[in-house]
Amino acid sequence: MHIQHFAAFTRDGQGGNPAGVVLLDQFPADEVMQRTAADLGYSETVFAARQASQWQVRYFAPTSEVPFCGHATIALGAALAEAHGNGAYPLVLHDGTAIAVEGRVQAASMSAALRSPATHSQALDAETTARVLDVFGYRIDDLDSRIPPARIHGGASHLLIALRDAEALAAMQYEFAAGRELMLEQGVATVGLVHAESAQRFLARHAFAGGGVYEDPATGAGAAALAGYLRDLSWPHGGVLEILQGQHMGVPCRIEVRLGARAGEGVQVAGEVRLHQSGKPA
């Protein structure tokens, strides 16, 4: 099994979220993919098997399979462009959802853009909101009232908490076991915490204890879900969002999202990619 290592959503050629990429003729046993992801230790590893004109894709975190992963799909786009040339590649998720990724390699630079699954959102009930705030040590008055707590989806489900102050975001911490219990109980990939620097620029952090990782440096699926939620709120996004993540971990990441006005439709999530030279997480 040939494993490629990429960092997706880099910022100024630095940082990025590492992902393992495995291109295959057919999938190995689930246990093999799960063990490979655990051994790599990245937040996700993507396995892609070619079938006729499309690629079947599956994503594994260190402790479980996940339905969709943005940064690993961006890494996959770069890998496919390197192996088969620049262009768009149709993908099929494990549940049968059709998406696509376009990869581009030019000289020393690599980039990719994916089209996400459909998005949807719903307000978070008061009891769950209180539970999340308790786990993360926040209070109601820490919240940004313009963006109420919500359950958001863009290929994977997330809980979202928007904070009024960047300082509160920088102070994020939680007890790993309690966070994992919350995420597994709620059936979400991550708990996303964001701060709106402007209408189009957000700072983000994603706790990922449910997948066996304390914090994810860049979360493309979370970015897609956030964009869909802001659209549902009639937020003045102007069709494009910039999401900066990972800087609190010393791993700067930049995610660009482009979205149309139609509620629920998939969004474009794009970013730069670089080779990740180590087999260990950044």
C-alpha cells in the first residue's frame, strides 16, 4: 500500500492540515484502512479506489470512519492531479453521495477545490448548548448573538459555537474524555468554535475528540457546513468566505469558500496544498 503525505489548506506555503492519501484499484478490508489511519495519526486519511470514470472514496480518522473530510479531499485532489493530470475528478462517498474535486499542479505549487455535499442546519436546543458551554468552559455572554449555536452539516455534522471575542477563541480548552463523550453522544464529527473578524473573514477552531484528535488544524467539511449555516441566516457573506484555522496550534491554515444563494446547495471549498515531508502529524 503506497501512502502519500500532503498538507492541505496551507497558508503562504506554510502549515496546512496533514492527510494520508492512498490511491487503490480496490479497497482493502476495513480493519486495514482503520489500522493504517491509526498508525499515521493524522486527523484523517483518505482511501480512493478507481471505478470506471469515477473514484470511490472513504475517510478514516485514527479511531473511526468518518462520512466526509474536506482537507483529505483537497489532498486527494492534489494527488490525482499529480498522478493523472490537472482537472476535475468525480468522487462518490461511501453513502453514495456524488461530489467532485479539481486538482491543479503548476511548477512548484499545488491546489485543489472541492464541491461539497448539500448543506443544512438547525438551531441548537438550550440543553445541548449549555452542555457544550460547560465542556468548553464558556458562558452565555461569551456568545456572538448574531450567529446562534447550531447543528450544521456539509457532508458531516458539527456543533457550532460562535464567540464574540477572538480572545475567547484563543483560550479554547476542554477535557478530552468529556469532549469525546459529547461528540459521540451528539453524533458529530467536531465541535467548531468560530469568531467573525468581518462578514467574510472568520477565525476557527475545531475540537475533534470524537475522532481521536484533540484539535483539527483545518476542517474543510466544517467550513462547508459553516458557509451553509451563514447562508441560512442570510449572513452578508457576499458569495465568498475566508476561514483561518490552525494558528493557535502553530499550524497556519487558510480555507476559501465560495457559495451561491440557493439554500442547501453544495459549496466550493478550496485551498493550497504542499507535500508533507514527515509521516507524523505537523
